[in-house]
Amino acid sequence: MTSPDGNGQYIGFVSRIADHPNFAPPNRVYFTENESSQPSQSDDSMNAPTREEFNSKLETMEVKMDGRVTSIEAKIDGFMGRLEEKFGRMDDRMTRIESDLSSTRSDFKSLKTTIVITAIASVIGLFAANVTMVQTMLASFESGRNVSSAQAGIVSAQSDIKRQTEETSALLKQLQKDHPSAPSRP
């Protein structure tokens, strides 16, 4: 026997198998000392089952298969029941999550409103503080201007008083010279 490529690789392999003690080619039958080469009538009946035996064997197999199919169907029904229960719980969870999400959204909307109102109030408060500071500075400036004009009035009044005092003193001296009998002041 040669290989398909013609290099003779199969010959060594086949000869090694044929030399093995447990190898028996399928076309040869080996008999032990107690067996004969002729089949007996009982052997022939064992090899060919009757129609009734064959039908009963098929019915037995069919009953076994029906039992197995029923068992598998029961397992599948149980599994489907558990799946439906889990899906029901998942639907409940999804409903709770959706309601929580909608309440969270409404909370965020009110939070946005609060933040906007707080920002507007802060801007108005800062504007009011700025206006107050400007008004205070203007009032201080105006009071300083009024004080300086009042001081200028006081200075001019002091100079008028001083001038009048000097004139009065000069008149008094003149009178004393003209009338020596009048009492003098110290």
C-alpha cells in the first residue's frame, strides 16, 4: 500500500499495526477453542429481533422520551415562571426609578430658580451697597465743602471783629484825648 503522493509512507505504518498482538482485521474472524465456525440457530435468533420485540422496544423508548420531554417542559415552565416574577420586580423597580427621576428633575428646577433668584438678589444688594457708599462719600465731600465755607465765614467774621475792635479802640483813645476827665479803662 502506498500513499497518494507515491512515496510509500503508509506501508510502514500498516505493517506496524498488523504486527500488534491486539490487531484483528475486520474481514477475519478468530474463534476460540470452544466456539465453532458455524453459527448456531440460537445465534441467528438473537441477531434478528421480531417485529413485536422491535415495536415494544420502540414503545419503551417513546415512553422514556415522553417522560424526559415532560420533565424538560416542567423545568422550562418553572424557569419561565421565575423569569416572569423577576421581570415583574424589574418593572416595579423601573417605575420607582422613573418616579424618583421625575421628582429629582423637579427638585433641580426649583434649585435652578433658587439660584437665579439668589444671584439677582446679590446683584441688587451689591448695587445698593455701592450706591450707599457713593452717597456717603458725596455727603462727606459736601459737608467738608460746607465746613470750609463756614470756616471762611468765621475767618472773615474774626477779621471784621478785629477790625471793629481796633476802630473802637482808636475811637476810645481819641475820646480820651478829647475828654481827659473820662475814666480810663485798664
